[in-house]
Amino acid sequence: MISNTFRTIGQRLKKARESLGLTQEQVAQYLGENRVQISYYETGRREIDMETLIKLADLYGYSRAYFVEENPVEFPAFTVLRAEGLAEEDLDTIAMVHRFAKNLHYINSLLGGRS
């Protein structure tokens, strides 16, 4: 039986991936996994471990909380791409840029939105 929690996480993972125009195959290559495993995550058929969830949150530009909270504030990804024509190694750079942008946003919020 598929847990509602895993199904919800999976739906959010799929939505985030599709919003960037990434394929399951691209994400699988980025994670070093099989494409079928990505499909299982997105359908909730398999539990996703925290390390993998963090990697995907960074790649997609979403907070980790977006994927696991019951009623998260949908915080749009810091989208720096559309996936057409990307090389596999580009995904590492994109994840790093997204991580940097999220951290900058967080620091700015701690400072009360001051620039």
C-alpha cells in the first residue's frame, strides 16, 4: 500500500521536476540511479531517503520543507534554467546555484528583507 505521505512527496517532486523541464532520465543520471527509481519516488511507491531529497531540493530550487510539510508555502523555485540542451555535468552547477540562491534568500529574510 502506498503511503499518502510518500504519494504527496512524489507529486511535489514530479511537479518541481517538470517545472524545470527535466526528464526522469536526466534526474536519474544526476543522482546516479535508475530512471525507474525516479518514477517510484514520484509515484510514492518507494520511500525517498533524506540525502536524495536534499539533492533533489537543491537541484529543483525548492526548500526541503516544501516536499515534506503537510501544508507548505509554495515557494517557487529559483529557476535558472529550462532543461533543453543541458549536459549531465550542468546539473551539478544548477544545483549549486539554486542552493546559493536559497541561502541568500534565507539570509535576507533573517535581516528583515534588507538588501
